[in-house]
Amino acid sequence: MSGIFMMAAFAPFNLWLLAWLAPTGFIWAIYKTPSKKMAGIAGFLYGMAFWTTSVGWVKNVVFEYGNLPETVSFMLMLLLCLF
């Protein structure tokens, strides 16, 4: 949820206060994890939630202007988020 709240801090929603509040949920989740591996997974999920909701426009650009199928453009967007 923190990653999605962080995305809402930027355009088109412009809820700028969430940019300060969203990381607190992420930091709390890392603080409560029992191991470093779980903290890494929490960080990965936070980043994926933020990036997949923030760069959704990439899928549309690749689909419309790149003339690729929509499934391929979605896979490319996920690959970008994993990078």
C-alpha cells in the first residue's frame, strides 16, 4: 500500500503530503520483519507497487506507437519495473 500511496503524491493526483507519509508504512514494515531477507522482499514489493503504478503510461506508448501487442507492451513495462 505504501508504494501506491507514494505514486499518488505525483501527477495527476498531486497529493504531495503522501510523499512524506507513504514511506513510514514501508519503514514500519521493514522494522517489523524478522530477517534481512524478508526486509529485502518488502523493499522489492514497495518498489514494484510504486513503479508499476507510476509508469503505466509506458505500456500505452509501446502499444500505440510501437505497434506491439498489448500483452507484449505490458511485459515490457514489467521488465522496466524490474530493472
